[in-house]
Amino acid sequence: MAIADEKDGKVWGLFKLPFRNAQSTTTLRSSSHNTLHYRSQQHQSLGIASLDDGSVPRSNSSSSVSSVARSLLPARRRLKLDPSNKLYFPYEPGKQVRSAIKIKNSSKSHVAFKFQTTAPKSCFMRPPGAILAPGESIIATVFKFVEHPENNEKPMDQKSRVKFKIMSLKVKGPMDYVPELFEEQKEQVAVEQILRVIFLDVERPSPTLEKLKRQLAEADAALEERKKPVEDTGPKIIGEGLVIDEWKERRERYLARQQVEGGVESV
């Protein structure tokens, strides 16, 4: 223990130091307590759990955090589209023109797809929907009536507000497609893509126009193939008329033989 020196007054200095430190410590504790209390009230007003001894704030519900995380993740696509986000139409005012899009099931399960448009009176799709097996693809044809430009606009300056939407739905297996599938399972329906309409100048050759023509030719060939009757490879069944004729012939031979035998006995 240090001895105080009364002459130079250091005895007060020795006692003042502890009291000063204690006062400072008390002030720090009080300030820290007030800060924690203020933060606790602030976090409670924001819906966050209160802090405890400087711990990291935690959410009231872990599900809310997971839902936010899921919303930030990109949606997994079930279909691969070609073109990916546009529908190209030849620009021919006053006529009904066609576009084509290749739809491929890139998932490992059966997927149903469905078309929707903002202009159902002037546009329709063939087919409007279908079910694709894993890896299966189809070329859908889209029909649109092109109106004449207004205010003497140039063909390529005309902007179409028509849009198409392709939706997908995972199904259990092969089945017949019905539009009611998308109504019965609304929560499982995913929007694959929003397609914008782009007009092409038919008088100016371009790779995009040539690709459109090839896809339309493939779509027409596939449609004709589906129209062909299915060949019957099973066993052939004899017509009812042939069976009856053969039975009559056997009956007549039998009666003739009976008559001959009866005539011999009578002689």
C-alpha cells in the first residue's frame, strides 16, 4: 500500500484516482445500459428481437428470411425456347401472318405448357397448349392479324403492344392435355417467358427471316404427319359378310350330301 505524503498533498491524488475511475466506470455502464435499452426499443419497433448483451439481432420468424432468400433466387426454367424472348412476324398489313417458336422440355419430368396473349381477338396459337415428355420438343405456330399503320407510319416504325406469355406446369406423367390443369394447380404454375412481337421486312432478306421460314416449314410438316391415320399392324379380322358367305356354302354342301345319301338308300 502506498504511503501518502502530506507535504505535497499526494494523499488526495491517490484517493481521487480510484473515485474518478469508479465514476467513469459507472458512467460507461449507465451509458451502455441506456444504449442497449434504446436499441432494444428500436428493434422492437422494427419487429426484430431485442439485443441481449450485444448479441446479433435475430428475426422473429426464420421462415420470413427463407422466403426472402427464395424470392432472390432465379426461377428454374422447365422449357427451352427458340427464339428465347421474341416472336417474329412478317410485316404484311391487312393479312394474317404466322410466327413459329420451338418449345423443348429441358426438365426431367413431364411438363405442360400454355399460351396466353394480350390480344386474343387478333391472335391465336396452334397448339394452344400441350404436355411434353422429358427432352421432347414441339414447334408451335402463332397466328396474328396485322393491321394497317396509322398516321402514315413506316412499316418498321410501327410498334406492337401485343405480348405473349408462356406458362409451364409440372405434371406426374403422360396424360391428355386440358386447360383446366392450370386452374386446378395455380400455385405450381410458373411463367416461363414474356414474348414481344417483332415485325420483319419481307422485302429485305435476313437470317432471322430465313430461320422463321424454316421453322414454319417444320411446323407444317409435323402437322401433316399428325394428320396421317395410324397404320394397323395387328392381325386382320375377316369381315362379317365373308364369314356368313362361307357358312352358307358349307350348309349347302352338307344338304346336298344328305340328299344324295337319302336317294341311294331309297333305291
